[in-house]
Amino acid sequence: MANALIAGAFPTVAAWRPGAPFVGFAAMMVLQMVVVALFYPETMGARLESIAKALHADNDRLA
């Protein structure tokens, strides 16, 4: 549904300002980078088994 809305709005927004859709895309990428930096745990160098165990421990605690 969201893809259909974006695909439908793109020609209108691009006709209004040719760079506007790409500025919006860049803003979403910056937002994604901030969210990942703040809320996702660091996993570099960790084994998959330890990551899976940590994720399951969080799910068990929430249930």
C-alpha cells in the first residue's frame, strides 16, 4: 500500500520540484541512520549464536 502511494505521488512531487523526492529519500536515510545508531545493539564481532541467544532472552523477558 505504501509503495503504491509513493509511486503515485512521485510524478506529482517531481513535477513540482524535480529534486524534492530525492531530498525526502535522503531525509529518511538520515533518520534511519540515527535510529540504528541509537536503538540497535552493536553486533560487530559477535557470533550469530550469541546474538540469537541475546534476542531470545529479550523476548522471554517481555513475554
